[in-house]
Amino acid sequence: MHTQSHAHSHSHRHCETAGRMLWIAAAITLAYAGVEAGVGWWAGSLALVADAGHMVNDAGALTLAAAAAWLARRPVSTRHSYGFGRAEFLAALVNSGAMLALVTWLAISAMQRLRDPQAVVGEAVSLAAAVGLAINLLVAWLLSRGERNLNTRAALLHVLGDVLGSMAALLSGIVIALTGWTPIDPLLSLGIGALVLFSSLRLLREALHGLMEGTPLDLALEEVGQSLACLPGVISVHDLHIWSVAPEKVMLSAHLLVRDLRQWETVLDACLALLDERFGIHHVTLQPEPMARTVHWLDVRGGQAIATGGPGKSHHVSQPPANTG
């Protein structure tokens, strides 16, 4: 028996809103990244250039996330019966990998700057970083208004990394303008890189887990199985599988050994209600199996079939015909 959620249209509207916000955020981010990169290069600030690099990377990440959100909204077809929701896993995987590459470049550049300090124009860095911080906060606010799934979380991670980068660049500019201590610039860049590294690795793990069709990290397979087995009329549960075909689309299939097949409709309603209300699983396929099955023995001499009850799985037993030759 298969059932699906009745909230598809509601989810579809949320997905459209998220996609539109991603496109807007990408355009804003890319526009200011060019300005910040030019100011950072002129002022000699690694923190500001790194922040601009974050923003360029973010613009690409937001564009990729928006394209994945659009692709995920495409309807199912005979060739893609699950749709294209897994594109969001791929986008999150690419974005997290890009963040790791950016963190690596930032760490190398910061170490070089510590060994070979350069003059930094603190006032210009502070002004550009302050505007960049406002832009990044605006983009983060836009993204928070859309649907929160793995894809938008990956994009939001990029933007929050930029928020931290802008804060680091702002603090760096103020310190350099007041004290002239330039090592603060690469040191703050290393600190921001460490924070972004931790979040990127966690996101990468979730994206890989989803692509490998692992049980969603917020669900415990044993708990779901035990909860189903405790329902009235259910004896046991086996062949239980839980996986995701999209970040917010969890699937479940299982075989249920039931006491009485005549009560299956009642048992099924209880199972669906439990999975929906307690675990948030709406796409469910359940196969009932009787506690006892009939075994047919063939009485060759009498020409009659004798039915007897038998527990467990099906048994097909027959006797060879008598030798009459």
C-alpha cells in the first residue's frame, strides 16, 4: 500500500519562494563582490580580498542553488519517477567542496602574509567592509525567508561565512587604522577560515549521506521500526528502509507481519498516522503479511486438496504423481 503527502502544493510554493530569493541574493552578492575586491586590492588588505573572494564564491553557490531549486521543481516523468530533487544534494556537495577549496587558499595566503607583512590602508578597508557586512546581512535575511532545506542551508552557509569575513575585515581595518598592527589582518582571516571549515565539513557529510541514500540523520531506523511493531495488530516489522530522494522528501518501505489481514485497513491508517505525526514521513509503502498462511497438500489418491494452516512465510509443497504405468 502506497501513500503520499497532501501538502505538495504548499511545499511547491515554498520551493518557488526559495528559488526566487536565491536568484536575487546571487545578483546582489556578485554586484558588490567586484567593488570590494577592487578596494581590497588597492588598500592591500588580505581580509578584504578574502571577503570579496567569499562573495564571488557565494554568488556562484547561490546561482547553483537556485538552478538546483528550479530543477527540483520539475515534475516526475517515466524516466525520472522520483523527479529531480536529488539535484539539491549535488548542489550542496559542490558548494561545500568549493568552500573547502576557498578555505585552503585563504590559509595559504594568510601564512604568506604573516611571513611577509604588507602595508594596509585601514580606513578604506573599514568602510568597504562595513558596506559589505550590510550587503551580506541583507542577503542572509532574504535566504532565511525561503524554505530551509539542505540546498538553501548550503547557500546560507556561504553567506554567513561572508558575514564573518566582513566582520573580520571591518575589525582588521579599525585595528590597523588605530594601531598600525598589520598581523591582525591574516590572523583574523585564519580564524574565519577555521569556522567556515567546520561548517563546510558538516554540510559535505550530509550531502554525501543523502546521495548514498542513507537513513536521514534526524531519524533512527530502530526507533521507527519499534514504533511500528508496537501498534495494535502488528506482530513484527522487517525489510524496513528509510531514505531521501530530496533533502525534504523522505521515503519509507517495510513489510509488516499482521495478526489479521481483515483488519489491514485499520492497521494501515494507524501506521500512516504514526509515521506522519511522529516522524514526518509522508511517502510510505507498506506490505502486509499474514501471521499464518494456508498450505495446500495434494491428495493424489483421493483427487482432493487438503488445506492446513501454517505460520510464517509461504510454503509450496506438492507430491509427485503416483506411478500408474
